[in-house]
Amino acid sequence: MNRLHPVGVMSRYVVLGALLGMPVGMLWVWWAPRVLVSSVANADFVEAYPQGFAVTDLTLGALLLASGIVVGAVAARRLVRTGFVGGWVHVVGAMIGSAVTAAVARVLGWWLAGREVVAQADGTYALPMRVGAEGVLLLGVFSALLVIVLVVAFAREPVNHGSVPSEHS
């Protein structure tokens, strides 16, 4: 079987993370509510002050959790298929890929909806989208690691196709 170099394996997870980051960023902009203020100068919040920022962060967090499950499932599948040979490469690659997903989603969200105040039809203003709680960006990494740990913990012994069982089995 032709094995990839560890850098090649990790680069595949980086590409997967970047590809997942684009829809995550766009869905974040589409689904997350904007924080509304009645006046830009005084920043009189229409709803309770931290509530709007928290919902925006949690929307991104939920999307990153889902993308982390996808990255973790890919890594766990590869670990089981390779018989856990070079497992550290897939675990580190999944962590890096999930971090890349968060970075791409954050930058794309900032680029699409985080640069300017937007005037609404009802006289309020929508503040730019931003990540208030930086820890939300790690939720994808944690969910990927959780999927990997659970799959590996309950995986059966790798099957060696083509090998003859020993007499001591």
C-alpha cells in the first residue's frame, strides 16, 4: 500500500478545513442575528446588551461543532482503515483542519458582514458581526477530537487481509 508522507496527510486536512470553512462562514452570516442599536453614537441596544453578541457567537459555535464532527469522522475512518498506523498524523491533521475551518469561517464572516454598520428600514442600525468569545473558535477542534476518541475507543482490532493467523491465536 502506498503511504503518504505526514505533511501530505496533514495538507489534505488543511484543504478539507478550508473547504468546510467557506459554507460555515456563509451560514454564520446568513443564520446569526445581527445586534441592533437605535443610535450608532450612543449605542442604545434594542435588545439586552450581551444577548445579541452571545447568540452570534453560539451560532458560529454550533456550525463549528458540526464541521468538527465531519473532520473527526474523516480522520477516524482513515485511522481504522490504516489499522492505526501513523495515527498521530491523522489526529494532528484533524486538529489543524478544524482550526483552519474556524479561521476561514471567521474571516469570511468578517468580510461579508463584519466591516460596517448597516442601517435598517425601521431606523435601527445593525452592528458589524464579530466573534466576541474567542473560545467558540475551538469548538470544532474539540468535537473532532471527541469523535476520533469515541470511534477509536470502540473500534475493533484492525483486520489484516492476506495474513495467515498464527498457531498461538
